Amino acid sequence: MAKNKDEIVFLPLGGCGEIGMNLNLYGFGTKHKKKWIIVDIGVTFGGAETPGIDIIMPDIEFLADIKDDILAIILTHAHEDHMGALARLWTRIGCPVYATPFTHYLTEGRLAEVGLLGEVELHKIDMKARFQLGPFDLELITLTHSIPEPNAIAIRTPAGLILHTGDWKIDDDPEQTDSVDIERLKAVGDEGVLAIVCDSTNVFSPGTSGSEAGVRVELTKLIGEYKGRGMAVASFASNVTRLESVMLAARANDRSVCLVGRSMHRMTEAAKAVGLLSKVGTLLSEDEAAAMPSAHVLYLCTGSQGEPRAALSRIAKNEHRTVKFGKGDVVIFSSKIIPGNEIGIFALQNSLADNGIEIVTEKSRDIHVSGHPCRDELKQMYEWTRPHISIPVHGERRHLLEHAKLAKAKFGVQHALAPHNGEMILINTKGAKIVDIVPNGRLHEDGRVIVSAEDPSLRERRKLAYSGHMAVSVVINAKGQLIGGPEPRASGFPHGNRGQYLEELLDQTADIAEQAFYSLKREKRSDEDEVEERIRSKVRRLIRERTGKRAVVEVTAIKV
């Protein structure tokens, strides 16, 4: 009998068909028995279509089947869409975790928040580290991105070398962090890259993403144009290089910086812990800033995406304890609009404008650059590494398909495959092919409980939001007599002129509920289930006829 051959497979459980929620697995071994590593374990965020849900994570049902063969989780960098699910899901996986110093610092904080710091086997590894995990020989290769310490991973196995890029861009002058390690990328290209698993975020954008050095120059100039006026800058807290750019630009214009927002403080502490932000000088507390003339202060705030609980939103609503802005002041958005956040951002900016505050964004000044590669940067990466196969990730479906098309038509690869989450892909010299589809989907953090995206609660919430809720209670006795109610209570229905419409609807609901009760045969009037079902049916029909909506109707029959 022929011996089973070892093979390498790639399996995304998140990050394909979406930008965010990245979770990638690599398996090596025979067809039926493999060892696995996990690269990144991130989250995405809820929106209007997921009422009550802030955090969404990949469904990891498949990991339960391979739990004993998972060697480790390796984090490429510290963005939430790459490491935000670790503390939430680690107890279901239970394997060691590897991270470079900056990511390690933030991971420790997250684990401590949920009481897991002492339980997780957390390894701090150096930049450019090379280490062995079972059959995997792993090497970190330094890239640039919008957060410190972004890493590609060269994954070597007896079946070939795969380069997993993580998030990246090419910035020849990143100011604070190391530049792309071009020599190591070329070296793995010379060694032979079987496949590249690559960021697709900006595949539709021509040219390059731009350099942080140019942003720093423009911020210094822009801040100097508003002498004598109150000023705030909103940016992504995780973009530590941008924070340094703002801080140095403020100092060049005789302004002291005050951080506003918890994540600003957390990221700054993490950066200083690994030797970054050493040139920015002393930062003001909020109370110290409030005691100074506003013309000499710059507030560096969270909330660039319009998050309702973030610092800038509270400032716009005049709800912040110490920071007050008004007519003649200016707010600078040194960030881009993440797709899906438009409504919140525009509402925030309109609120600021309504208070007489001037707004400056990257649409009018060069004060932001992307952290992801545009077409020319992708082309350069492929020229350095010369992969045999392209597997695009980190993008919506249209991004992945465009990336795969470009890779074959323009970047010189022989094979390309744009995966869906849950597709297990066999990678070898013949190309890449789907060999299995595993359980996949989404998990929702619903308050303190993690549930499947298919949990009935979300469907119920949507229905409540769109159609309203009517509750009817009745009290009956053992003889089948109605001794209390019907008592209707409504939520989410239009009130009408002085509440007249709702009052009429409630009166009609009470009448139809009573009629429904008496339409039952006498011997069934003492059966709570029969009573509830008959009233529910009649009330649901009434509401549909009166409102045109299929409201949630609940009936409670109490027998005494």
C-alpha cells in the first residue's frame, strides 16, 4: 500500500469576503492527520444590521475537531481585526500564543482584563525571529503598516514555503518604525515561494499608498495655520507613528498634547514600553490641559470613525468632563472613512459644524495615508518574492477576484485562487485546489455571552426594531372565566396625534383579545395554552390589517 504523502493546506475561517475578522490556519501532514498553526484571530464590528451586537468573531467549530493538533497561534500584528478575538476565544482553543513585543504588551493587557493572563502560554518573540513549531519552520519578516511591528511570516515545510503577508504596505520613510525588509523578501523569493497569501484591501487603487513622512510635514504645516484657536486631532489610536507625527507637529507649533480616550492612553503606554514615542516630550493630563490657554493645547482624540462612546463624540455633544469646544475651534480628522462608518462619521462632523467648529479631513489636505498596498506595491511584492501561486485574502469578494486576476495577468504567477471562508485549499506545485469545506460562520458577543450568528435573538431583535411589539395579558380562573384584562402594552408603534393612534390601537387590541377568548369553547377557556394561541392569532391579524406590519405579539394567560 502506498504511503500517505505529507501535504500542506491553507484554511481561512475569517477575512475572505470581508475586510476584518481574520483567522487563518495552515495544516501539514497526511490527508487524515495534520498538525496546525493559526495565524491571527481577529474580530469585526457590528452595525445597524446586528442590533445589540458590537463584536463579531469567526465561528471556530472546526477547531474543536483538531484542538489536540493545534501547535500555536501566531499574531502578525496588534490590530483588533487580527488579534481582538484571542482573549474571547482562547479558552476554546487552549494553545500557546506567539507575538512580538508591542503586540505581546497589548495581548497581556487584554488577557488580564478577562482573568486569563496566568493561564495562557504567551511567548514574546523578537522581530525577525525564526523558530520551529512541529513541522513548521517560521520566520518573521518586517513590513510596514499603520501600527508598530507588522510581520509577514515565511512558513517553511517539507512541502514548500508559503509567505503569509499579514497587513502591509511599502513605506520607504515610515519615520518611527523599520522599513520593509526587502533583502529578506528577495531571499525567500530566491529560495522559492510556493504560494503567497496576500493582503487585497487596496487592489483597486492605482499607484502607491504614500508615506508617513509626507503626512508629518503636512500636519506640521496645517497645525501652524490655526494659531490662537482651540484644536483637536482625531486619528486611529493604533497608528502609533501617526500619533508621533501629531505630537511632533504640535510641539513644532508651541502646543502641548493631551490624550483623550482610553485607547489613546493604552496604545501610547504600549509604544513607550517597547521604546517608541521617545521624542514626543511630556503629555498633559486632561486637568492640566483645561488649565492652559486653548491656543497652546492640542487634544489627540479617539473617535475618528464616529463611535458614539468615543472621546470626540462626547466632546461634540458637550458631554466631556473637561474638554470643551465651540465656535472658531478646529477639529482635524487624520484618518480615512472605513466603509460602513459613513453615517456615524457624517453625523459627528455635522454636530461639530453645527457648533461652529471648523473641520479638516484628508479630502482637502494630505493628512492620511493608507496602511495597505495599492497596485504598484502589490506588483513590487510579487517581483521580490516571485510566488508560484497567489491566494488573495483580507478583502471583500470583489477585491479577492481582482487580486487573483491581476496576479495571473500582470504579476507573473502560474496559479491563483480567491478563497471563501471555510474552504480548505491544498497547495502544491500543481497549483491550489479546494479539497474540503469545513464549518464556518460568525459568532456574536451578545453582552457577556458568545452565541452563533444564527441565534434566534438577533432575528427577534430585527423584527422588534422593524415591526414593534405588542404584549397582552389576561387572567382566568379554573372555571374558564375572564377575571382580569385583556391588558395590552405596546412598544415601537406610532403614537399619532397626541397619542390618539396608539390609544385606538390598544383599545381595539383589548376588544379583539376579549372576543378571541369568548370565541373558544367553554371547556377550553381554562387552558392557558389554548387561550394564548387564540388571542395571539387574532391580535397578530388585527395589527397586520391596521399597521401593515408583522409585529411580535406575546400573550400571557395567568390562571388563578
